[in-house]
Amino acid sequence: MAFVKFETPKMGQEMPKIEILKRGEININREASVLYKLYKFEYAILYYDPDEKKVGVQLTNDELDPACIKIVKKKDGSCIMSAVSFLKYYNINYDKTINFNPEFDEDNDMIIFDLSKGL
């Protein structure tokens, strides 16, 4: 058996990640922001599948959609959006920060993360 050297990932080498923050915000890390091209969008629309316990984040530039929320782009390349109303409405617990591995649903142009698979 051969040894494999482990090196701590440096900035820009992290995995795409989404977090539900304790303060009721959804944070999308820099890697996910780049991967999903969030720089092209100003708004998001949140969806919830109660049967599968999944959240969908659909990206849009349609500011007239009454469901859209502003995507705030941070200097480090990550993005954040307020989700308190959404989390409360669907009784999604946010009393501590939880990380998720997102996936992209190309059929619906939606970033999806599974609440039952929090890290």
C-alpha cells in the first residue's frame, strides 16, 4: 500500500458548500458561487420540498417576481441572502449554523440541498 500525502485545502480549493446560518441567512461559499455563476444573478427564489426535506434556490434577475430575495455578493466571492421568513414558515431549524453539500438541478435551474444531510 502506498501513502498519500494530505495537504490542507487552501482558499479556492474548498468544496462548494451552502450554509444555513444561525441568524437565518443562507450563505453560499465562493466555490459554489463560482460554480453556479451567481455573479450573473441579482435575486433568488426559495423553494421547499416537505416530502424530501430539500431546499431549492432558483437564481433569477426578475426583480418583479414577488417571491424574489436579494443576493448580497460579498468581497470574498461568497453570497448571502436573508431567509428568516422562509425558514420560519417551513419550521426549518436554524438555531445553529449547518453546512450542506449542494447539487445543481439543470432541468429546473436550481441549486438544491438536502436538509437531512447537514454536515
